[in-house]
Amino acid sequence: MGYALSRWGRWPKTVSDALTRFTFSVAIPALLFRLMMDFRALPAVDARLLIAYFGGSLLMFAVSRIVAARAFGMDGVSQTIFAMGTIFSNNVLLGIPLAKIILGDASLPSVSLVVVFNSLTLWTLVTVSVEWARHGEVSLRGFAATARSVVLNPVVSSVLLGIAFSFTGLAMPRVATDTLGLLSQAAVPMSLIVLGMGLAEYGIGEGIAPSLVLSLLKLVAAPLLVYAIARAIALPAVETQTVVMLASLPVGANVYIMARQFGALQAPVATSLVLTTALAALTTPLLLVAIS
């Protein structure tokens, strides 16, 4: 529906930008805060899921850089952006609603844990990798700026504030709880609509070969690698399904932001956003069925 409204309904980009901002800054944070304010009462989450998810991501990042260098002769910066495309998933606009719909509320604490660490870990990784490729050193200022932007991210801060509130032992006034509930209900459909609107802004452009390889690594190799690590450490079923689902999701829009920021692979990344979002509608359900 979101794609149709932007592509054929000719809704202006200002509408898409406003709805995206509302979803990202209000609806999703409301959903996560409302969930995490009962953190103490939620089922315990096996924190080893971070080992499976980010261990798989780091290994995939290394493999993807080698592929980018050997197959396409990319320089260090382009290798970094290519590799980041294979591990940075659309965990917020797509991961949160799909987890709620497919895996149920029991998976949301696991998703929240990944979301909190995801931006800090992967933005730090891309910053360090690009700075090293360009200058042969890493600046403390760049790391500090990355950490600050992640902590102030509405999605991350809502999770942290919700957990903090849960340990105060205070009761939320009913009017506030009801308001958060209404906003939370809007989070899932709004996320999917603005995702479609965003896709209408991209197209299939140049660099189709690296885009196809990137998409294959993102949708197949990355989740299988995460699954292998999850099995190796005997991760429980809910956590395993959650991290595999998150790893199998399409390329996140943050990768396109990275490509623009560092001036590399903008067209191939934009193409991979469209390809992986279309293909993941098939590959993600198949993977979840296969590991069940």
C-alpha cells in the first residue's frame, strides 16, 4: 500500500518523510517503551543471542569484504559499504512488526536487545573500517560521535528508558498507558506503509552485478551463518528464530545513508534495497520454516 501511494497515488515525498519521522520517533518508540516498562515481568532473554547475531555479522563482514575485493576489485571504502549491506538489516521498520506478527510478543525482548546493540556496533564498525581504509588510523572523535547519535536514537532510547522505568517500581497512570497502547497499535501498519513509500524512491540502477551478489549474501549466507552459531552454542528456540529472522531481513536504509555519507556504491546499494525487500518476502518465511 505504501509503495502504491507513493508510486501511483503520487503522494509527495514530504508526506513520506513526515510519516517516516512519526513512525520512527513516536509509534515504534511507544511500542518498545510500553513493552520494556514491564521488563522485570518479561521472560528472561538468553543474552548469548548477541554472540550468534553479531558473531555471524562480523564473520559475514570479513567474508563480504574479500568477495568485494576479489570479485569486483573494490577499494577499502567500497568494500566496507558492500560488506555492511550484507549484515545491516531493516530491523526497525520491518524486523519489529514481523517479529510481533510471526513470532509473537515473546520474541520482542530479544529483538529489542539486538536493536539496542545493532546501531552502535555496526555504525562503529563502518566508521572504523572506512577511517582505516582512508587514513590508516581511527579517531576517538568519530567513535564518540557515533556513540552519541546511537544513544539519542529514539528507538534505542525508548528501550533503555523503558527498562529503567521497570526498575523504579512505579505504576504508569492509566491515561498514559492507554495512550501508549493506541500509539503502539499504529506502529506495525505504519512501519510497513512507510517502508513501501521509501522503496518507491529507489530504483534498479547501475551496478546490478554487485547488487545481486550482495543480495545473495544478505538473504542466504548471513542468516545461515547466524543459525550455525546459534546451533553451536545451543541457543533456545525463540532466540534462535529471532536472530535468524533478523539476519534474513532486507538491507536496511542505513546502508544507503552510509553509502551517501562516504561517497561509495550508492547505486548498487539502492538497487539492493529494492531487490532484497522483494526477495525476502519469500526467503525469510522459507528460512523460518526450515529451522523450525
